Amino acid sequence: MTAIAMHSAALAKRSLIKTMRTPEALIDVTIQPVIFLLLFTYLFGGAISGDRHEYLQLLLPGMLAQSLAMGGVALGQNLNADIEKGVFDRFRSLPISRAAPLVGAVCADVVRYLSVCVSLLLFGTIMGFRVETGFLPALGAVALSIGFGLCFCWISVWVGMMVRTSGAVQGIMFLLVLPLTFGSPVFVPTDTLPGWLQAFVAVNPITPLVKAIRGLLVGGPVAGPLGTTLLWMAGLLVVFVPLALRAYSRRA
Amino acid sequence: MTEDLVVRAEGLRKRFGSTQALDGVDLSMRRGTVLGVLGPNGAGKTTAVRVLATLLRPDEGRAFVAGIDVLKNPRQVRRKIGLTGQYASVDEDLTGVQNLVLIGRLLDLSGRDARRRADELLEWFDLSEAARRPAKTYSGGMRRRLDLAASLVGQPEVIFLDEPTTGLDPAKREDMWGVVRTQVASGASVLLTTQYLEEADALADEIVVVNHGRVIAHDTPDGLKRKVGGQTLRVRPADPARLPDVLRLLDVVAAPGTAAGLDETAGSRPGAASVPVSSDEALDKLIPALRADGVEVTELALHLPSLDEVFHALTGRVRTEELV
């Protein structure tokens, strides 16, 4: 058990070195969420909410959820590329746990998810966003976002193990992430949606996540959506970690 | 005898979709020797190495590396082996040192020991100056060396090299051969796959010839040459269009169990055909036959076989494919 932790740490360090060396690979977790934030606030904010500040207060917690769900896409792509290049053949010929390369890569992704939280909260604050709860709940919102990102990214890892090219990882993941994040209360109040779409919103895991983060940042019920979100996170891990590991072992 | 075999595989079979990559491969390598696995592209060499290096489970068969069952105890086998894959599997974003330290850490060396081992190997492979540069700035030869260094971090008993010199220029290739010889001198056993007959001849104590997922010969380089027959007859028609006729006539004088083929001796121009023959009487038969068919030749020679000819005779090259 300690061996797998040490090996994963060594491999996480590898991923971090790679991230440092290619800072442009952080665009999707820094500039991109900020652009979305600007776009929605100033372009749609007035139309949707009537009041830009009020919209920003609702939008920013939702953007956290969306950006975290998208943040894991690059991970699956990178792992897929690593396998294609043969880097993982070396790891597989070493006496380490098969899980270590994947666990290490996922752990290193924390840096990316933290970047999402920092850039959104920083730019949000400049644009007028205000935390209405307190420091600790806000910290809780960041922790929940990162925690969700760490669970959700295993889908991307699994897809990365299954498909042949890293481009396909992105295609498939966007096909999943876009409906999940747009079919949720991230951008709009859901009471104007048609019934079938409301039914989708109700079972969408992003919905309780957005509600919980909103509760933690700007006030509102937290316990209920938080519980549901934690259940979803556990479910994602239980299903996709074994799937990803199996796919990794099988991949020749 | 058996305990002296550091690699032993029996009846390995592996199918990928409709391709039978391994079709009952038996392999054995004596401790402290170099075994050359020779074969054309797609013969199954890489698949065999991947099975032995625990990267791939065969559909059937058994394999033992350093006496350990590859299928039952892959983890223990991984402690004994070093693998250098067909394409350099170094991490391009990491520096030379970082690549090697990572492998050391994964082999449970302490940070300091991993560092020391990395420096040692980098110096040995003449990469000290580039040690702190990302591997993506390395030349092809440097990457190969770093890749090989990475497979030696754990001082493995058995080293698998999958086409270690493919794509290297001749000087770099000889450097690589030097490294292999040094490893063997220090007690390691090396299994290397290659498409270069010259390489197998230069390095290997024994050669296994693989084609279509089967071992078609296993012998010493000299033994292989002897097995195929004493001599080879090479004929180059003045008109390349007459090659099919030459092949047909050569088949008539071929040593038993062999067939004529296009001559692919390294360094020779294309357009010649050759065949193993059992005695120089073949020459006496061939000359009148060529004359009778009106085939003019610019070259006609009888010589001792090269490994090329051995190989081509054994694999029974499909002539029609190459003529089309």
C-alpha cells in the first residue's frame, strides 16, 4: 500500500513537471473558464437575469462546476497520448502496481482543478462577485469542486484507455460534458425548460453539485445537494476506477 | 541444462483479430548470452518480446524468465527485466536525469540512490552534458541511448531490446552494439529483435528466425549458414525483365528444401537472383540452361552464404509478391 502511494507520487511528479514545461496546456483551466464567465455575464447576463451582478452571483458557482467537469478531459487525452507513444510500456514492465500510473496522473490533475478555482474566483471578484457566506464555506466550495473534478475525471481516464486517438477522447468527452453542464442550472433558471428537459436536469449529477456550490458560496440549502453530490462522487469512483484500470491492463 | 536457460517459452500463441501474431513459438536463451530474434516486419518478434516482458498475455503457452513463470508471477519477473521498446519510450518533456530518476524511484531506490544511478548511467551513455535538457531536444541516437539507459536502471538480469538500432545510422548502431556487449560481459543476458541480419550476426550467440508467428530455425550464426548449404549461386541477368526466367532456372539447381529468390545482399544493386546450392555442379547445369533460354547475364558467381541468404532461404520468400 505504501509502495503504490510512493510510486503514484513519483508518477504524479512526472505529470507536474510536464505541466510546468507546457504552461500553454493550462489554458483550458485558466483563461478558458474566465472567457466563459465574461461571455455569459456581459452577453447573456442582462437578458437572462435582468441584473448582471445578480446573474454573476448565480453563474460563477455554476461555472466552477462546469469547468471542473471539463478540466478532466485533457487528462484522458494525455494518458491516451502517453500510451500511443510507448511511455507506458516502460511503466508496465516495472514492478509497480498497474494502478500507479493512472492514480499518479489523476493526483497531479489537482493542480489544474485548483487553477480553475483560483482563476474563476479571482476574475469573478474583479467583475464584482462576492462570497456571501464566509471563508470556511467558500473553502468548502473549492474543496468540493476539486473533489468532484477528481472523481469525474475517471470517466475521461477510462475513455482515454478505450479509444485510439486523443482527439477521440476530446470528442467523446465533450459529447458527455456539454449536455450535462448545459442541461443543468449552471446558466439559466430551469423552471422555463420543457418538462422532459426538467426531468433530465433533475437526474443530472451536475445539478446537485451546482446547488451545493451555490449554497456554499452565496447561501441557500447545502446539506441536501451536498449529500447527493457526495453519493454521485462515490458512484463515479466505484464504477469508473475499476473500468479504467481494467481497460488499462487490457490495452496491449 | 534447464536452470541455465534464462528465457524459456513453449508453444506461445497470440491472435489479434484475424492475425495470428504468434503461432506456437518456442524460445530458449542461455544465461549470459545474446539471443537474436530475427524476422521481417510483422513476423511476431515484438509480440513475443511483449509476452516475455509481461506486457501481453498469450492466448496459449507458457513462458519463464529467470526461472519465474511470466503468466503466474509477472510482478516478480518485472524485477528481473529491462525493456527497451521499439520506439524510444522516454518522456520527451522530462530531462535525461528526470527520466532516469523516475525509473529509479519506481524501482524503489531512495531519492539519493536514484540520482546517483541516473548520473552514472548518463555518464556511461555519454549524455552527461545533455542531462538537464528535456529529452525532446535530443537527437534520435541520444534518445535511443537514454531509452536503453532507462532499461538498465535496475541492473536487470535479462534485457529485452526490441529493434534497438532501427533508424540509427551505422556509427550509432555500432555504439549500441558496444553497449550490448558490455552488458553481456557484466553478466546480463540479452534478447534482441532485429531486422538486420548483420546485427544478429555481429551480436548474437544464437539466432532464432521467426516468420509468420513461428520459429523456423534456431541455431548459432555459423550453424545456420551451414544448415542452409555450403554455397550460393548468384545471377544477374542483363535484362531485368528476364529475372522470372532466372528464378525458374535457379530453382532447378536449388539445394533440397530451398528456393531461389531475389538477391538482397546488403550493398548489392537490385536485379540479381540467388539460390543456395549443395555443390558447384549446379554451375555446370545452370550455364547451359541459361544459354538455351537465351538469358544474357552480367554477373554469375558462386560464394559462401551470407546471413541474408540464409534468412531468405528459410523464410521461403514469396517471389511473385516481390516481382510485381
